[in-house]
Amino acid sequence: MNARTGEIEKTGRSLGGSVAMMLRGVALTGLAIYEALLLLWVSLIVCLCLVGIGIPLLPGALNAVRKDARTQRRLAGEWSGIRVASSHLPEPATPPGPAWKRAHRMLGDGATWRDLLWALVNPLVGPLMALLPAAAVVGGLWGLSLTFLWDGLPESWNGVWFTFIPVNSQTTAILAGALGLVELAAGLTLLPRLMLPLHGRWVRLMLGSTRAALTNRVEHLASTRSDAMDMNATELRRIERDLHDGAQVRLVALGMTLSAAESLVERNPEAVRALLAEAKDNSAKALNELRDLVHGVHPPLLADRGLVDAIRTLGLELPLRVHVTGSIPGRLPAPVESAAYFAIAELLSNVTKHAKASEATVDIRYSDHSLRVAVHDDGVGGADPRNGTGLAGVERRLAAFDGLLVVTSPLGGPTSAAFEIACELLSGSATDDVPAT
């Protein structure tokens, strides 16, 4: 009896799962209909742009297309386990000027054109995949009903065909019922489990990175790997030099001072006290230099409290007002935290040295499997990675993690710098969203 009950419960769960999958197919169909209307709206706005009326509306329409594509990527990951990473360029901290500039920036991103192509093609292809299980269930029920109802159908119908079977006798009606039973079983079991993975692969095909983009990325990663190795070698040489010229010298002096004090301990206690005071001073200075060295490699506060709190503390040490907003719902991998921390530190250092700004804002977020950071200041602008203002170093540091930096800095200001690094969280202990003052 217990085994029979367990069997019934298992069957019920299986059918419930199939129904849930079919409902997801209906939701995907609704999304495809929305995409068709969205593409119609974008087309209308493009036509209005010819007379200048549609230009203010174009950025909003393109953003809606992007959000729809982002939703499809998210659903592919959640419903089929097929993760499709976005290949959009990161958004700047603030919109770059008027509507035509924002539209120009978005249309200059190849991923936007793939999103538009998706809105054109998916309303035709998507519903065919999404509604296939439901269509099989409806067709199967119709085939089963013909087994009992075929003889009572109106003569004006001139017979009924079920798929390839002409239902005009009891034998063909039974065949239609058998085929309908197969369709019904497939619609309730097999097809729902195939539909969502098919949707995920379709999204990956249309909205994933192109082969050319993947080739360029491989070449980019090969060059950034070399840059990362050079940066690591340079950093190791700097640490070695700082140890050799700083803490090591003081520790050697400390040893010599203690040896001298040991030789004078019985003959000249006063001199020993002076030497011990000197040794104490040297040990304190050596400790401070080691602490500074460790801070330059990986700040202790960053390791203890995470990126957001470390940047808040850094902001308090700067000679301008720094607002830090945002939160991260967990901890990032240590290399990513370190790279992001020093990238933000370099950006804030540039603000302090070159921007003549009175305040800066740092926004730190985690979304879509990526760390997103935006730094904005009210300075004089004119920042350019090609001018040796430290931005090139930030780009090299981020490139080691396949990160992207976008800088918007017109002459006269303000300046906005944004970057993102794709990564996964390690834990779920959220940091507070409290601005630093």
C-alpha cells in the first residue's frame, strides 16, 4: 500500500512539473508577443527620427529592448540551467549627454543589434517551441475524443483527419485515439522537458557572444595574461625592493643595536637604556613599514570587511568628500576584491590629483553575475586613458579579469568612470547600504 501511494505521489509530482513547464511555455509566448509589439514601437520611433520627433524616445526604446534580452538570458539560466552572459559594454556612471548621444552609444554596441534581431525573429520561432507541449496535449485529447465521437460528427464535415489518419470508421477512430494517446503522453512528459532546454539553447544562439567576439576575446585574454604576468613580476620586484630598502634595513639595525646593548649591559647601564630605546623606535618603524607594505598588497580591512567597507574607509582618508553607495550581497573572490579596490583607489587618486573636484561618488553593485562600479566627480573633466593619468593602469589591472572600463569625461566636467568584472559570490553575508560622508 505504501509503495502504491508513493507511486501515485511521484506521478502527481511529475504531472505537476510538466504543467508548470507548460505554463512557463505560455509565459515565454507572452514575452514573444511583447517583443513583437516592442519591435513595432521601435520601428515607429525610427521613422519618427527622420523628422526629429523620435530622437528623444529612441534611448528609452533601445533600453526596453535590452531589458527584454536581459530577461530572456535570466530565464534561460533559471529555467534551463543554460547561462548566457551579456556582451554589452558597461553603462557609464551617468548618461553621456543628450538623447542622440545616448542612442549613438547604444547603437555603437554590437550587442544592441543582436537584441533587436532577437526581437524580430523570436516572435516567429519562440512560440513554436514554447507552445509545442500544450499543442501536443490539446491534439492528443482531440485524438482520444475522436475514438468515441467520430460517428456523431456532422456530415457537412465530410470526414475528419487526425494528423495523417482519415477518421471515417471505427478502426481509423481507434488508430486516431492511439496516436492521440501517444501525443498526450509526449505533451505531458517528454516535450515539456525538451522545451525549456531548447529555449535556453535558442537564447544562447541568438543573444550569446558571436564567434568573432569569442575569437577577439581569446586574443584579448592572451594579451592581458601577458600584461598580468608583467604586473605581477613588477609588483614582486617592488615588494622585494621595499623590503630590502625599508624593513630589512631597520631589522638589521635593530639586531646590531641589541648586540651593542648586550655587550654594554654590565659596564654601562645608561648606554644600554639609550640603545634599547633606539631599538624600540626601530622596531616600531619597521612594523609600520611592514604594515604599509601589506596594505599595498591586500589591505587588512578589505580581507576582514569586504570591498564596500574598505572603500568607505579609503574615502574618509581623502581630502575631498566621498559618498559611497551600494551593497554586495556576499563576498567576492579575493583577487576580484583586490583588483576592484585598487582600481577604485586609482580612480579616486586621479580625482584628487587632476580633477580639482570638491566631491566624488562611488557606487558599488552586484547584479547579473557581475561586479559593477561607477565613480563620478564634479571636477574639470578631460580625463583620457591615453594621457597617462593612471587610467591606463586601471585598464590593465581590470583586463587581467576580462573587465571593462568606460570613461566619460568632457572638458569642463563632470567625469564618470564605470567598470564591471564578471564573477560569482562566495557567500551571502550582505554589506550595509550606508553612504559614507
